[in-house]
Amino acid sequence: MYRHGARVRRATLGTLPPLTLADARDLATKALRAAALGGDPAAAKRAAREAITLAGLVAAYVDAGEHDRSRATTGDYRRTLRAAIQPSFVGGFAASQVVRGDLRMFLEDIAKRTPVRANRVLALIRAAYRWGLREELVDRDPTTALRRLRPERPRERVLSDAEVKRLWESLSSSPAVVAAAVKLLLLLGTRRNETLNMRWADIDELAHTWTVPGRFRKGGRTHVVPLPPLALAILADLRPLTGDGEWVLAGHRGASLANNPARWFSVVRNTSALDFTLHDLRRTCATGCARLGASESTVSRILGHKAIAGTIAVSGIYDRFDRLPAIRAALTAWSDYVEALLRGDNQRGEVVAFSRASG
């Protein structure tokens, strides 16, 4: 509380947490000093709220949470900000003045071209406003009652055995690093950004494992992936090509293939003449492991899900047994199955499966 002229005013300093009591005392001292010199802290804060643009609000939200989310997610947010929000007519509006109709018009325009992207942009803007309310950067949220502009159905595309063979064989005409990226995605079931950001320092050649750092993963949790023989052979072939750099899957200039996956993946799709996405390879791996006998919980662990199928949340948090043997058996069985497909082996059914009771 402070006095400005003849009036007693109140200035809100922030939220506890993330502010500490020491932060609050420091802010209060500065506000009282400003009031003693004739300033009006509450009015200054209100002016700041009116000055921040929608693009500025989203940028502040992305920056503030950078250390609490994966690098891949933050990178996606920044690309959405640069490509969709900043150039738009609403991006320069004062965040406190944006109304629901403005957002709907903006999102409808995106949805005409890419419906799913419109939903992602809405989700980012909504998160920014909710954060802005907590931080007192805005005093209202125009995304309230705004629904997704287009319904989304999860893809169910799984490559058939014939398509797996066709894709693998078509990769012979692709650059070695690109071919390796696609093959590892199919064999390991890891997410696109996790795989494309694979580093040599994270490969344990003695233990035959790859440790994915949390900063490259959705949810920010470290994940250990057992490497089956076929994946190890792919990595051995890459060592002379990229082993002197940081990234396993590096382009000509040493940068990770994660920098521009759309450019090289379109060539892979055209060459194979198959309609699929990189995420479909992850789904194909999971389906293949399940078909060969992996339990639902083992498949969940292969995919690196936070909530493990068949377990309760508490056991997922406190169970320190990472089930690597079951995961390794599942991925090895899938790797062997793919190799049998490539050989044209008619006895693929002889690939050893394991009990669903495992994992």
C-alpha cells in the first residue's frame, strides 16, 4: 500500500511462488521508493500490461518456461511464434485488447491451409494467456470458450511388412545419414526429435545402450534405449562419416538433421512412393513389438511414455526397475523380424517371441 497524491493505492507485486519473500521485500522497497519520488507503481504496471503485444506475451511465456520443458518443445514454440503469430495482424495487437473474434479470424485463416496447426497455435496462445494472468501481464483471457477449430483424429497408419521392405530398399538411393535416420526411427520407436538429435557421447558401445538426455525429450525425462544388433550395425557404418562431430545424424555442415527434417523427408517419401510420416515409423515399431509378444507395459516403456500402461501412477514414479531386459528383448525381436523381411525369409513366423507376462 502507498499514497499517490491524496489517494491510497495498492500495487500487486507478483505471485508467491515463483517469487520468494526476499523478492517481494525487494520489489516492495523499490515500489515505495518510486511512490516517495512521485511515481505511481500501480499505474506503471497497468501501462506495461497495455503495452505488451500478443506476440510479446507469447515470447515472454516461451522464454519463462524454457528450462522447464524439453528443448524440442521450446524450439517448436519459437517456430510457431516466428512463422504464425509475429507476422499476423493480431501479433502486434496489445495482448490486453485482443478479443475472441480477432483470434477466431486469425485461426480460421490458418485452418484453411493446415487445420491441425491452427489447433497447435491456439494451444500456445491459450497457455501464454493463462501464464500472463498469473504473472499479471494481462487481466483477461480471450481464449476462454474458444474450442479447437477442427477435430483431430489420431493417425493409425502402420506400415505393412511389404511397405517396410519397400521403404528400406528405397533408402539405398538416399544419403547414408538420411537412410540411417529413417532406419533407426523404424527400429527403435523413439520420437523424431530424440532420434535426430542423437549424440555420439550418449552411445554406450559396451552396454549397447543409448541414453537420451531429458533436454531432447518430451517431458524432460532421461530415457535409456537398448540398441539391437541391426541398430548397432547402422551406427558402426556411420562412425567413419560423423564420428568426429557431436551429432550421429549430421548433415554436410555438421548440423543435426533435426534442423530441417521436412526438406530431406519429402525426398524419402517421393523415392519410396509411400504415403507415411516419420511418426508412423514409431507406431510401426510399437505395433511390431506387440505383435511379436511384447506386453503393453513393455511397449509403453519402448515409447518412453510417462504413464506406463498396466501400472499405477505411484509405481511409475517410484519403481526404479527400468525393465531394460524386457525392452531389449522386444526391440531385438523386432530388429530380427525386419532383417527377415529384407532377406525375403518365408519363415518369419520362427522369429522368437516372448511371453506377454514379461515387462
